[in-house]
Amino acid sequence: ALKVGLKPILCIGERLEENEAGRTEEVVTEQLRSSLAGINNLNGLTIAYEPVWAIGTGKAATGEQANETIGLIRCNITDLYNKEIAVGIRILYGGSVTAANITEFVSQPEIDGALVGGASLKASVFLSIVKQTSEIRRGK
């Protein structure tokens, strides 16, 4: 996809049983490394940490949990490529993002934004998410 100019979003995340077994770091690292094997240029790629157990369930990771896992993803990008690429790549959180919890995620230092699913289906809710994100990013 990257070779032909598409801008893919690579979604990675653990299942509930993997999370409960304390295997988030192991699973996310393996998914990331196997997905990026053989890819030399990450220009145009966005990564989303989207725990499977949070998709459409109304249960989201905490901002702290998401930030920690996204920090792990950045460390892996540094190991695989370099610090400049790790800092420059956009890494989002996805998984039951709502207008009620968006600030918890976008106020975290490692999280570049959100991959919004069901909450984007109602324009007023999505607009609220966009406005809250914009206010946080502008430091209000």
C-alpha cells in the first residue's frame, strides 16, 4: 500500500484474554514487528493501538494504559528504524473513543490522536470530539 501512495492505518492490539494475562506488551510488540517486517519506508503510515477488547464494547483502556502501550510502540519503532522516525510517525488510540473520554487520551504525551469508530456516526458527537481534541492540542 505504501509503495503505491496509499496512506494505510496499521491497527494493532491485544484480545481480552491476552490483556488479562498481562501479555499486552508481548502481543503488541509481535504484531508490530511482524507487520513491519520488510518495510523500509514508513512515510505515510499511521499506527493505531486498538485493543480488540475495547472495539465497540463501550470499554476503553485508561489514558495511562494507552499512553504506556503507545510509548512501547514508539520504542519498537526506534529499535527497528530510528528515533527520528519514531518521533515523526503518528500513533493513535482507538477503542471505544467517545466525547466523554477523548480528553483522557489526547492529553497523553505519546498519543497523537484518536481513531474514532461508532462515535463518529453521529455528527454532533463527532464534532464534540474534534473540538475537544483541538482545544487540548492548542493548550486551552
